[in-house]
Amino acid sequence: MNPVLFILAICFPVDSSAWPGFLGAGASPIDPASIPLTWTQEKNIAWDASLPGHGQSSPVIWGDQVFVTSVEGANKEKLHVICLSLKDGEIQWDYTRDSSNPETNSVYISRAAPTPVVDADRVCVFFEGGDVVALNHQGELQWHRSLSKDYGKFVNKFGLSGSPVQLDDRIAILVDDEGPSYLVCLNKTDGSVLWKTDRTSRTSWSSPAVVMIEGAPQIVCSSAGSVDGYDPGTGAVLWTWTEVGGNTATTPTTAGEGEILIAASPGRTGENTESAKKSNGKLRVRREGDLWRPEMVWRNEAATPSWASPIVAGGYAYWVNRVGVIYCLDAETGEQKYAERSKQSCWATPLVVEGRIYFFGKDGVTTVLAPGPEYRELAVNTLWDPAKPPTDNGAPQAEETTEERRGAAAMFSGPTQYGVAAVSGSLLIRVGSHVYCIRETTGE
């Protein structure tokens, strides 16, 4: 008999202006009129915060504070947790510490990729070297632990990027690696291990998600050959779906009560092409007696994203692939409404604001679409002049040793719109060594 699902409050106290975690999990409502539809560099960039080092994580927001991470040094030996003022982008504090597991700084390996989580008391940060740090809002250390020292050094040759998820009193971190793989849950107050559930070793960079299923939260992991639901109180596996492959990067996203969008990629060399065809679609989880039953509601063989997770807006589901083709599907039936190419490929997951979907192109061009069964552009916005790209404060990267790595390094070396955060009145975009704040013009 499966254990009874431990009930935890998913709706921890949220500030009136909060974007508390990766993809905005638990975010406060956004006034759509306060987020620009169009922007220009001259009129709408309220501030541009230059950061020490380089990072791929998204910002998180609590009240008037923005928290963001970066790494610095030839071996990513210095870790930064930085607090910015939401008002003007000024650095309020910069907490730094040495990495417990330094490794070569390279564009081919993740650099401060996991996004933090924040609540009313603290910000919790996971770095890909294994360090987990909790700070209060004044930048004072509450606790630290190293997962690589606790459970073994990570050996994923591309690094880790899975972001923590949070409930009221705990955070969960997914480590899927060629070495030890596990899902671990830590107490927010002191960093103690509440539970740890081992997983089969695998190579993946996806983040878990907290999903409401029949009125209670589950931690759902979609990663390299399975989709699994966990009891957040005990770490017990509640259900598993294994008819999936290539699901190594994107986060499962909610499409309704007990309904989850999952996504998969063919991979760098097409190694997952066939399995990915049956792995993009909607999964439904229902309880039958003491058992949880997952089933695939629909699939789409064409929609295969790279890094951006699927989203739902106005009854339609959206995927965007590595060359920028946007797929619009009926969220109930999976019927494809269109497949149209946008301006650029997307690494960041699109942002839904009422009546608009923002697709953040890798190279600084954001395409804004109207939700609906027809492709309709509302705006195309450019964040920087291609002739004057943002500066990168990261260390010089090591010379790559293979043609594959050199080719990837060339693709990854330019400035990239990695991730976003938004609250009423402010849209934040992370680009390596910068955070940009975009606001409506004042008319001046």
C-alpha cells in the first residue's frame, strides 16, 4: 500500500510583489497593463545591473529585492549570491564564498545555472558544484552544505542546471547525474536532510516542479527516461511513467488539475529522435483507490523543444524548438493549430501575461504573440544592438579539446537571454553578466 500523501502548504506566504522561484512558481498576480508590450533600449530599460562573474540562472523577486547568482574565476571557484534593488538595480549586497567543488570555467559547462528560491525569511541557492546556501534578506548566512561532499562528486560532463523547488518549510533538489542520482529534500530553517530518495544514474539537466494532484502537492520530475511523482513529505515514489525519452532539459508544467505538460528533445546529435516523438504531450495523473495512475492524454511528434519548457495560455499549449519554430496545440485535444517560425531560437521559457505570450529569443529579440489558434505577432522587441552586445564579466574560458565541444562553445559564447522574472511594473531579463529591468515609459 502506498503511503498517504503528506499534505504541505504549497501556497506559502507570498509578498504582494513576488516571483519566488524558477518559472515563477508561486508568483503573485501580474497587472498586464504594467508590463510593456513593446520596448526600446532608449525608453524602456529602467536599469541595467552589471554583475560580477557570469550566470545562467533566472532572477527571483521578493518585495523590493531581486536575488540572482553568478560564478567567477578560471575554475568557477568564487560563488556569488547578489541582491539588487528592484527600484534602481543597485547592488545591496553580494555574498561570496569559495566553491566546494571547483571545475574549469567553460561555456560548454553550466555556470550558475540553477535558479534560487525565495520566501519571506530567506533565499535558498543551489550551485552546480554542489553547494547549497541559505541567506536571510540582509545577506547573512543561515546555513550551508555541500551535496557533492555529502553524496559524491558530480560527473556530468556538461554540468548541472536543475533548480530547487520549495514548499512551506522545505526545498527539494534533483541531482540526475552519471554518478549518484537522487532527489533530496532539505529543511529551509537549518539545511538538515528531511529525506533522500535515490534514483537510477542518468544524464539530465531538468528541474522538478510542484504540481497539485487531487488537491495535494506532488514533486514531479521529468528526466531522461521517466516522469515520476514523489510524496513531498516522505520522498516515496507515488507513480512512474516510462514511455518517454529525450526528456533531459525541460521542466514539467501544469496544464490543469492533475494534468502535466512534458517535453523532450532529439538531443545534440539526434540520439533521442524516435523516443522524443512520443514524449511531447500531456500526461494525466489520477488516483484509483490506493494507487496513482498516470496516462498519456495526447502526443505531438513534431513539437520537440530544446531548453524552453512548454506553457499554457488561453486554452492552448505552446512549444518552441531549437530553431525558433513555435507550435500551438489545443491544450485539451493536442490538435495542432499552427507551427510558425519566430525570430530566434529560445532558451528561456516563454512568459504568459494576460493577452500576450513573450518568446525570449536567444540573441536578444523577443517576439510577443497573441494567444489563440492563429499565429499573430503583437510586437518584436530588441534588447541590445548586435553591434554592441552586453559585456561578459566571466573568466576566460578554457580551450575546448574536441570539434564537438569547440562547435558548441562557438554557439554558446554570445550573450543569451537565459531567463526572466516579472512582477507588476517590472520585467527582468537575465543575460550572463547582466540583469535588465524593462518598464513602461513615463511619457517624459
